Amino acid sequence: MEFPRSQAEPSGPVITYREAREDEKDAIDALDDSYTTTSIYKVDISPDGFGFSIRRETIETPITRNYSDEESDSDSDSDSNYSPRKKESESSPSNAYTIVATINEDQICGVIDLIYRAWNRRLVITDIIVAPERRGNGIGKKLMSMALDWGREVHGAKHAWLEVSNLNSPAIESYQGMGFTFCGLDLTLQRGQNEVHQVLYS
């Protein structure tokens, strides 16, 4: 897959996008995936269990979450940001792909991790991270655009799919701005009383 030429942020350094190298695992793992929010998407399940509603709700106390810390606490095999696709990609490496955004071609400031599943022609975005100091400059949108291009051009993917916590309203609104729409809930990934995972697709 061909990558576009480097491009400058509106007011900042030149950002280069390319395929990740194997020796960059530690640098990718070091990316800060935390977020802070003052709003969440409240999920209410109907009493009969056959329906639900979602509403955006402002909260008094900001929430700060770090997924890397949560994964290391809950999964002993999760030793890096590569782990969501690690086991699946070992048997079919051509169906897994990682794109990084870099400053000066070597300082990683963003990453998107992908798996293509041939049986339903689905591109799965297993992870996307942009360093906090680089957020809001279009890096995540560019990484997502390149990921979708890879899925379509290399594999003929028909749709893309990702999951996100209902607490992570900044990510939800970012994905919606990229064209993703809500398609369901996964209650098995609930981590706390008020947290469930939403499934979105494009």
C-alpha cells in the first residue's frame, strides 16, 4: 500500500504516516491512551431485556481512564498495545496491519491497529491511539482514513467495526465524525456498574 507524502499539522511539525516496524513495539506501547471527560453516554436497558436507550449525560466529577493500566490488571497476557490482535494475527499475519504517525519520521505520536476477517469481509479496528498533546489536529482521522483504504484496497473489506466504552465520549464523538454509526452493545465487556461497551461500524 502506498502512503501519502508527509504533511504538516495546521500549526506544528510535519507528520509522516507509514507501516509500523517490528522494532517499534516498545514505542507504541509507551503511547498514552488515557482520556478525561465530563460527559458520558448513559445506557438504560429495558426491564424485559429486549431494548435499550442511550443518552448523553454531563457528569459533575470528570472521569480519567487509562486503558493500558486496565488491560494489564485484567489480562496477564496483555503486555503491550499490540496485544488486542496478537494471538489472532499470528496464524494469519497478512490479515493484520499497523500504521503509525510519526514526527521527524521516528517519534511515534499515533497508531492504528487492524485485523481483516475474511469470512464476513470485515475490517476490525482493534486499537487507535493519538498522543494527548497531538489530539485535535486530524491525526486520528488520517490514521482511520488510511486504515479504511487498506481494508478496501488490499482485502476488499465491505465494512469496518470497532468497540468503545460508553464512558469515552470524546472517542465516540470522534468516531461519529469519521462516519461511524452505532449498531449495538456488548454487555459482557462491562467493567463497572455504569460502563458497557458500544459497538460501532461504518
